Amino acid sequence: MSIPCQSSFPLTTISPTRTRFPSHIHINNKHTRPIASLTRPRPTPPLPSLAKCRTTKITRHCCLSTSTMSPASSLPLQGLLFSNQIITFKFYHASFQSSNSTSLMIIVHHVQDSLSYSRAYWASRSIIAWDVDAVGGSCFLFSSKSAALSVAENGIEGYDFSLELERNDDLRLPENVRDKFPHIKEYKAFRVPEALDLGSILKSQLAVALFDSNGQCISVTGLQLPGVIDDIFSYTGPLGAVFSNEVVSLYLWAPTAQDVRALLYNGPSGGEAVEIVQLKESNGVWSVSVPRSWEGCYYVYEVSVYHPSTLQIEKCFANDPYARGLSGDGKRTFLVDLDSDALKPHNWDDLGDEKPDIADSSDISIYELHIRDFSANDSSVHPEIRGGYLAFTSQDSAGVLHLKKLSAAGLTHIHLLPTFQFADVDDQKENWKSVDMEMLKSLPPDSAKQQEYITSIQNEDGYNWGYNPVLWGVPKGSYATNPNGPCRIIEFRKMVQALNRIGLRVVLDVVYNHLHGSGPASDNSVLDKIVPGYYLRRNADGFIENSTCVNNTASEHFMVDRLIVDDLLNWVVNYKVDGFRFDLMGHMMKSTMMKGKSVLENLSRDKDKIDGSSIFIYGEGWDFGEVANNGRGINASQLNLGGSGIGSFNDRIRDALLGGSPFGHPLQQGFLTGLSLQPNGHDHGTEANAARILALSKDHIQVGMAANLKDFVLTNCDGQEVKGSEISTYGGAPVAYASQPIETINYVSAHDNETLFDIISLKTPMEISVEERCRINHIATSIIALSQGVPFFHCGDEILRSKSLDRDSYNSGDWFNRIDFSYNSTNWGVGLPPKGKNEKSWPLIKPRLASPSFKPQKSHIISALEIFQNLLLIRYSSVLFRLRTSNAIQERVRFHNTGLSHVPGVIVMSIEDGHEGVPGLTCLDPVYSYIVVIINACPTDISFTSPVLRRKALQLHPVQMMSTDNSVKNSAYDPSTGCFSVPSRTTSVFVEPRSIQE
């Protein structure tokens, strides 16, 4: 319901006993009193006495004041609701009523603000949707090419065109509009005449106004345009710079722009434009052809366009959204032909034939790595290329030798944190600030001084994770030896080639869910300068949604969807990458993900020199914000992706293993960190409650180890046979959501939150030894490595990496993010982590950092690496650890220590294979016919006996038999009783070789 006042009243609070109104609201009523408002009455048309007030929904907080409570708890006014002769002042948390004896006068300030809001949606070619009471009266559309609209006494002024909109017969939106925009499905529909020239009018400032039957204006608002733009201007032709023998053609999709010019520069910075060319428009696409001699120059678009954030026609200077190169300062687009031989490393075109083989996506294992982390601290890398792309080409560096070890053990994919052009790290290294590392090393391990020095320069150094996208299709310049010209392109390609040649495929971390900049002026704004209000998702008031963090993008819009798919193709075709990890994938539409997957799968070696079937896609399927529960369409959330072949991170297994969640109390324990079995003093309720949570956690883990398949049947801790989808998380959602093994990405740590070793050090009791913490680290990685589905590891999990207990090191500099591939240090105890995200946990952190007993030594690091390599070797020793279908997992995987009499803290999993010529299961593994994995998370040795596992020819896996880990070598199996003995905090793998059976 629209409200007859647009005001910027101060935020104040309503007294429960007495209400005082600010001087600009006058109500003559002695009996005003607060009431509870549980329902929203349907209003009748506004009272005639209010007709002079140009109305719409609230544009600024409008509230009633009081002198008895602080402004901090104010109740902003939502609307004035009229029901018969009762006037209801509706607030966010309460309502106030006034009887028919009330004499009401409202003096309105800042009425023009109603145009700052875009609460109506031009949802299709013929439909405008608006959440207003449309009984009686009329609705008009107004436009002004010069953006001169204003609200006046008699309605809208400054327009150069207006027309009355027709009412839909039943006022309901058509089905196609409700399907595309489910969040406005209850809005009223107004029909736009077919004869209207939309190509011209959409370039103007637009507003709609509602008038009552007396001709009085009662509500005004701006319009959101993506729906009508998609209907009229969806485009599948060329975009960006297209090279031919003689010319370069520039194409820019900008259907709301009034004028577009391209400014040409000889260099990356400074100087005046050497040439300015006018682009011509055809059906929303602006284009021009320029001489091929422009190649190697730089250009910028000058776009004249109405911008809803300023209510003005703005002259915006922007990079090409399809830019493939940039200047070092990021302000100019580098005109570059990616197909030029000069930009290709030796044998680049043949890289598709050199890539390591992947028989099936179930064979994938992923290692997450930040480009700068990899080599910034590596003295074996030449100083000029440390922290950059070329460090991966340094074949004898400590980091590359480490990757070779992992590759030799079976690791298949390197996941690189953002590598596209992102903000908050200057590409020009000469502008970076730094701190004296030697000085920091001299400070105490629990000192707050280190973080003071680091945070003082954190926005001016060379470090950031990179989740601040500016341009998706250009490699980040700060990782290149020269951010200008083609250097970043060539060096990125050399990095991919070098990784492929040591047996590792490359996954890019892509961030299509948001953009760092918006508006007509920001240097980091690109798309919002070209087609303002289109690329970014907006709320019901017309303001940008920020649930991702800032500037959410709207993949439900056709050209946003297209840009994302085009960008995926760019990275695969031009840089030969092998997969994508989608940041906050749940904020994207499932249709976009499926289209991207399909387009990539259709690439072929014969035609494109790319095997599209080998490209793997996965991401974060979290369901929150405005997209939650399919609020903007079917989104790419965990529960929606079953059957898609797209992977999503399994937070269920992570939380069950470690305890709590990243948002809970840091001392909350889990299956591995001592819950019930070795309490740390945190209140987990009664002993019975802790034991119950431990048992439920084991159910969650076992489902995860079976690839989190929703139809996988197991016996739960209560002795009931249930499907994975019938086991619930503590929030009530199903634990299992996957239909195929590759749809589950099992992990226990990632770049977000504390490292694995750090979180173990927080949650386990203070008094246990560092050796015990290391063993817990080993068990955690073993569960991920030996589970069905796709295992995912954070760089450093295998060498006890620490960030000095920093829970969010995205901007914590090289100091807290250091990794040492010489294995001399884990980076534990390098000072209290940065105050911003960690200060409330400092009392827990400080004594741990100060205690020498928490710090791993080199021997611990080397042992951890060997155990991790062994786990990979075991995973790749048998296809039974990498079953390809849900049916195969259901038929072959069993959990034995289940039901009411289970041994707490112990998981027993078996995987069965068939035999040649024997009915039943097919034979998949020529070496092993049966595997048993026993995970003992207890602080004590355990024995487990199962009649089902008697008389097997089981023996400890050869890799573990040859291990230097004496604990695992003490594991034993007695075939006569089916009894297994496993030392404390150990994962043991027993196999039945076919040679013994024969």
C-alpha cells in the first residue's frame, strides 16, 4: 500500500505509553494509543484531505518520535492504512490507530524522493507490475529524455511524453511474468499499448503515477526495466572486439544509452585521446569498425545514459564489458587479439593433447591454492616472479616440487583462487607498501603488534584473496611481471601449461554473483555504467541487493546469463582451463549453470581443440538472501542441483567432523575434535546430550562418505534404516541432497575460516599434545580422501598449515597467509590474528599461541605430508574409492558400526567388488575385491568385531604397511573372529587382494 508521505523523519522510538509527534506531523487527537498489529487490513482509497500529497511507499524512514527512549531502537513507519474510518499508522513492529474523530494534516518534505525509488517493474513488452491498490482511478506512464521529471502539486512535471496504462482484466500478472519474477507475482498488472516505441522511450527517465477517481495523484515511483529489456533487446550476436584481416569491429550492448563513443589512446595511461569515434546503434547494440592498426592500443567507452542512482543523464567512462586486456591502472581496455601467435607459449595450441587424462569426473581430487600464497615466501623462486603466474613455471622451486609430489600421489586438479581482474590490489607493484618481515619475526608469538603493522597497510599492499570482481574476462594484472600490454595473458597461459605438464589440471574460482563497483562514477564500476539498473539485482524499492556482500548480479536476466556463459567460454577456449568453482553459486540461477555446463560440454577436440566433456563445474550451493527458497527463480542451491552433474560443497560433513559451524562458538566440538570423548570444557549440555550429538554427527559423516547421496540407505544411530535425505541437519534441512557422486564436494577446510590445523587447535582440549593434534589433522584429511564423491583440500592441510588462528585472512597480507614448502614452519604463532574478525576470540587464541606445546616441528610437517601422500596413493590404488554411479555406491558401500550398540567415535566402512564369472556385482578392480576402512577418532585404541567381516583375506593396505607412521602399522585384523584393532586417532585401510583369493 502506498503511503501519503515521503519524508526523512529522524529515527526515533515510540513510547509504549505516550506518543509525541515531530513538529512536521500534526495530529489533533487526545486518544492515540499503540496496538499490536498482526494483520494488514486492506485499505480503501486515500482520504480526500490527503490528496495534495504526492504519494508512494516509504522512501526514507518515517516515524513517530518520543522523548522517553533512545533513537537506537526506533520503529520506522511503513504506511498509513485506511480502513473505513480508522486510520492505522503501520510501523515495522507495531501499529497506532486513530479514531474517526481525528483531524489529520501532514506536511510533506522531500516529496521528490519518490522518484528515487523504483517500486514498479516494467516486466515485459506489454506489462508493468506495481504493488498498489488499483481499484478505481488511473495509472499513467511518464518519460523525460533529459531526466527532468519531478513531483508537483498537480502530479508529474518535466515530462516530454505520457500515456495512460490499460488495466489487465483481473489485474493479475500473466503467467510468464510470474514465472520470471516470482517475487512480484502478487503485484497488479497494467498493460502498455502495443504501438508504443519502446526503443526510444527506454532511454529516458521513466516513472508511473497512480491517480484516484478525482484525478488526484496518490502514488509515484520509478521503474525497474530488466524485464522489458529482455523482451525487446535480448541479443546473441558478437560483442566486444572482433578481429578480421583489415578491421577491428567493436560491439557494445547498451540499449538504454543515448549515445556511445570510443576514445582511443596510444598508451596505458596519460595523454589525450588520439581519436574519438562515434558508435551507431542497431536494436540496442552499438558498433563501429576501426582499422586493424588499432590493435595494441587502448580504448574507453563514453556512454551517455540515464542512471537511476542519480536521476540524471550521466556521461560514464567505462571499460568494455568484454575486455580481454587492460592497462596497469585498470582504467583502459587493451585492444588485443587473443588468437595472435605472439601471445601463445610454445606448443600452446597442442596443450589439449598434453593434458593429464581424466577417465571420469569421479576420479577428480582438488587442491585449493592462492596464486600469491604459492610463492610469495619461496626463496627458491626468482624475486621478479614471486607471487605471480610465472612462479608455477619454476620447475625446481620448493613449491613446484611440492606440487609434483602431490601429482605423483594422484592429485588431479589445482583450484586457483580468483585470477580475474579484481579490486583492492593495485596492479602496479611500485605502489605497494610492505612491512619489514624480519622485524615481525622478532615479536612474541601472541603479540598484537604484528596485526597492527599488517592492517595499517592492508589496503595498500599486494595481497587480497580477490573476491572483488571488476572484469571477469581479464587475468589479474598484479600477478604478471608487467600489468600493461599482453604480459598478463602470456604469463597466465604459461602457468596453465606448466601445471598441466606436471599432471595437474587447472580450476578457476569465478565470482559471478556480485561486482565490486556500481554507479556512474566508480573506477571499479563497469556494467552498471553501460546499462544502469540491469546487471545488478534490485530489491522491491529498486535498490541493489547486497546479500552476497555487495552489488549482487542478476543471472535471471538474459544478458547477464549470456555474459557469464560467454566468460566461461573465454577462459576455456583462450586459456585452456579445466574447470570452474563458482563462488556463492546459490545466488545464481540453475538455468545459467546448466546452460554453461551444456555449452562447455559441446566443445570438442576436433573443432575447438578442447575436450568439453572433461570440464568440471562445482561451487557453493548456499541458499540465503533474496534468492532463498527460489525467491528469484530456481537457483543453483544444494537442494536444487540433484541430477545436474554440478558439484556443491558438502558443509554437512565439515561441520560434523569439526563441530558446530563457522558461525558458532569456536570451542564447540565435533566427531574428530573430542566431542563427548575428550571434552574441552565448553558447555555441550549433559553427557547424554554430547553423546547424542556425537552419534548424530557420525550419521552425517557416513552419509557424506557415501557421496551425500539422498537415496543412499544406511542404518542410523537409532537402529532405523533411512535414506540420506531422511536424516536432518540441526536446522531441519536434509543432510543428503546429491543424486550422483560427482555432485558432492567433500571438504573439511577451505580458504574461508581457520585452517584445518588451526581449528583443531582451537576445539581440542588445551592439555593434549601437538602430536595428538597432528593425528586429528591426519584423520580429517583421511576421511575426505577415502570418501565417495570428489575430495577437496585446502593448500596446507597436508603440512599442518596455520594462519595463527586467523578466521578470515582475505586481507591479512603475506604475513598471516604464508606457506612454507621447505617444511621448516607451519606459520603457527606469528602473532594474534587481525583484530577486525578475530578480536572477540583473542582470549581463547592468546594462550594457545603463547604455548610452545601447540607449535608443530619440522618432523611433524614431514610426517603429515607423507601420510597425506599415502592417502592419495590409497585412493587411486582402487577404483572402488571412486565409484561412478549412485547405484554402484548403494550396492557396494556398507557401514558396519551402526545402530543403538555402536562404538562411539568409530566409523567402519566396507566397499565390495564382484568377481569375474560370478553372478552379482561386476568386477571393477582387478587388484582388490574387498576394502575395509576403519576410522578411530577416539583418544584410545579400539577393537571392533563384526561377524559380517569374518573369514576375509584382509590385510593392511601395502601403502600403510610401508609407511613410517608406526601407529597405523600397529593396526591388525583377525579373520577367525572378524576383529579389527586400530590405534587411537588412526585411519586404517584393509584390503583383500585378488591374488590371495586365487
